[in-house]
Amino acid sequence: MLKDAYTADVTPERDGEEVRLAGWVHEVRDLGGIKFVLLRDRTGIVQLTLPKQKVPKETFEKVPKLTKESVIRVEGTVQANEKAPGGVEVIPQRIEVLSESDTHLPLDPTGKVDADLDTRLDARVLDLRREEPQAIFKIRNVVTTAIREFLEERGFIEVHTPKIIASATEGGTELFPVVYFERDAYLAQSPQLYKQMLMAAGFERVYEIGPIFRAEEHNTRRHLNEAISVDIEMSFIESEEDVMRVLEELLAHVFRKVREECEKELEALDRELPELETPFERITYEETLDLLSEHGIEVEWGEDLPTEAERKLGEIFEEPFFITEWPRETRPFYTMAKDDEVTTAFDLMYQGLELASGAQREHRYDVLVRQIEEQGLSPEDFRHYLEAFKYGMPPHGGWGLGLERTLMTITGAENIREVTLFPRDRKRLHP
Ligand code: AMO
């Protein structure tokens, strides 16, 4: 390796030790007889101090030529010094430039100069070098690790279902067509039909953390055209309550893990995470409409909640909560109905965002075929899916949780693009 320590390993206790560091030139300060370089790596920043008398001439003379954001390697001695940031500095013997940066930067990675989101996303690689995005993506990793840990402890196994599919799962309007040799195909809107088929295949508990593709026409702060969803499916449930419990416990676990493991990152984002109390509150769709009406927002029965209504609910409820018993007309064909009007479907809401949707599924073949027809779809298009219901399908249910929306609630990001490395939206196909 070109280095044997991170900047965070350079502490006053290591006074006198030799270190080999590497990273980016954050800043250069040239005071003539003494020069300073701030060296940044993924763990933070350390000051390199070069007094003319104490460092080799060749090293000293290199400093004025260093351009910001160049990648350098440094060999030097740790020196405890109360006046240096963090009480410690490194006196370099050798500085080697591994990659020189262009002097014209499209964005200032020190964050001193504000840039709007579009400019930042155009120069995303430089933008990601900043402290806040670094914190966001470290948290994102802790979140997915915590999810895996939680689900595997409960016997779920991770699966990967196809992302090129032949038919719509979540309604036909948001599909991205792809050219698949001589046939029509689409990018998967969700793993829905496959995770259900795996229940027929006897897996009983599966999860997937993978991409979903939605041809959303509109640019909003909470929609992407490519997002990551955390999906589970679970067999032998008594009702949707069984999968709702997994979801609320999972979210509480994730918040706990991030609080425990991401103290520094939360601080960088100026964020405090609450302890989530389970069980979360549950209110029915009908009660939700009444509540909204009391607050001056009228939603017609059978409609999805408009953004304005979701936002209002975020003001009314401080904690995450479930909206249950969604009307049949708002839900896809695979949802189990409770009666002629309402279904077993639920949404998990938090901070004015819909974080997850789920339900118990219809596992009875005849009823399922009827529901497909009632939605104006053709059972023939779902032949392979329907086959799975003919030879023994257990009662089952599950949900899909939006990873980016969950991260918005954790990091406080106002825009979903902030928590996505290279977002895909209506206008953005690169970088
Ligand atoms: P749904 O369509 O509600 O349900 O999607 C599940 C969750 O995925 C997230 N999500 C999105 N996030 C960002 N941008 C988008 N365009 C986007 N679309 C969805 C949301 C949403 O709550 N098959 C069902 C799930 C199930 O019943 O198991 C489904 O896909 O957080």
C-alpha cells in the first residue's frame, strides 16, 4: 500500500512516530519561511507543517507548486502541537505528487463557496469529496448493513430477482421499455411478482435490496427514476399486522444503529436522531381523510394522498405511523381485500414522506384472476406468475421500503438527490 495510516490515526499520542499518509490537498498556506498543507482523506484532515529549517529543501520547494485537490503521498513525523488543529501535525520529509489536479475546479470541495444542487450534481465526484456527502454515504452503508443484519437474524434470505421483465407490476404508466432482442420488455418497477413466486417456491422469508425503475414524468424532491427499494416477502402470516411489525421494528433498529455507529457523521450533518418507539400508531385511510378534512384538506375517497396532504400529516404526526385499509381502487391487483371496499394495504409515513407500502397478498388463484380482470388487465399476461398459485401457495405478505426516502428522514436531506450518488431524474442521465 502507498500509505500505512489515515489522517484520523494521526493523534498527539503518536508524537515522534513516522507515518506514511496519502490523500488530497485540501488547502495550501504559504507564509514564506513556514508552509502548511492541509491533507484530506476519507477520515478527515491533518495539517502538514513545513518549517524551512526542519524539512529537506526539495520537499519545502514543492509546496508552492501543489495545486488544490491534487493527490499526494507524504512521509513524515508526527508532532504533538497544541497550536495545530486537533493538537497534532505532521512534519513531512517527503511529498510525492501522485496525480495533479487541474487548477480550474468546477466546484469547491472545501464547501466554502456555496453551489446549487444542479451544479453540485454536474460535478458530483468533486461534490462527494465534501464532508456532508461523505457523511451521508457512510450512513447509507450503516443503514443497509443494519437492514441485512436485522432481517437475517429473523431468517430472511437475500435474493436477486430479474430487472428486465415482461409485464408491469405496479400499473402500466410508469414503465421504461427496453429493447430485448425481438420482444418488448421493461425495466422492473419492483420485485413484486418474483418475491411472491418465491413464496410458492417454499422460501418462506426473502428480502431484496435492489433497484426499482419508475418512469415518473415529474421532477420532485422525493422521486427518482431509479431508486433502491428494500423488499421483503413472508409466508404463513395471519394478517398484514405480521409484516407491519417487521417493518416498524426494522426502522427502529436502523435508527438505533445509526445513532450508535454514526455519531461523527450525524454531527457533520447537524442531526440528532430520535429513538423510535414501537409499535407505531395505526390509523385507517378513512380516519386519515377525516383528519385531513379537519385541517382544511379535502381528499376524495378512493384517491391517493396528494403531496400537500402528506406534508400536512408530517406536521400532525411527529413519529412514524401507518395508514391502513386503503381502498381497493388505490391498490394493485395482488393486494388482498378485506371487504368490497377496503384492502389489507398499508403505507408507512414519516416526516411527510411515504416511506413504504405493503399488504397481505391475495393467494387464492380464482380470486387473484378475478382481481386482475377487474383492473382491466389480462390474466394471460401474468401466466407464469399465476402458475405459481396453482400448486400450493401459502398465505403471504410483504412490503417495499424506499431506501433513499428512509435516508432523507435520517440525514435531514430536503432533496432525494442528496442521498443518491448519481441520481437519475427526468433531466439527468449523467454523470
Ligand atoms: P410502492 O410503489 O409504494 O410499492 O414502492 C415502495 C416504496 O418505494 C419507494 N419508491 C420510490 N422512491 C423514490 N423514487 C420513486 N420514484 C419511488 N417509487 C417508490 C417509496 C415507496 O413507499 N410492490 C410494492 C411494495 C409491496 O407491496 O411489497 C411497491 O412497489 O418509498
